[in-house]
Amino acid sequence: MPQASDAALERRSRKVRQGVVVSNKMTKSIVVRVSRTVRHPIYQKVIQRSKKYMAHCEDPSVKEGDVVRIMECRPLSRNKRWRLVEVVQRAEEAVQLKESALNPV
């Protein structure tokens, strides 16, 4: 019989991604864009690649522009295989940080 520590170890081995919420128009679902940098195989230039993931979200306060962390889970629907773990940064905070950087006092 597996113990709680075994389940915790299994849960820790799941993939975790961080990205920006692109859409929250669905009920209990969000779309998260995860970006990564890759070196081009021929030209050796660093380019940015992104992928969109659908994630399960019980929290109705998550809005577009929020930076969130998602974790891999069992299939919840046809496209949803990720769930929301935490909101890293709210969209309003990001806007305020950008404005403060543009207007130094």
C-alpha cells in the first residue's frame, strides 16, 4: 500500500511550466502560453518558441496577462492535461512595474 510520501514523490516528478494566461473565456479552463528560447541549428541565432497549453483552473480571479505555473496531470478532457498550481504574478502588478520603469522618479 503506497504511503503519502510515495505519492508526494510521484507528484514532484511531474512536469511544471510557467507562462502567461492568453485566454480565460472558458468555465474552469485557461489557455497558457509557455515561451522558451532555442538556438537555431544552422544560423546559431537565439530565437523564441512558444506553445499553448489548456489548463484546469478552479480560481475565477485568474485573468489574461497573469503569469502562472501549471503542472501536468491526468487527462481532464480532450485537450486539458494540465492544472493550475499557482499565480506567480498578477497582470496589474506587471503593468505597474512597466509604468514605474518608464517613469523614474
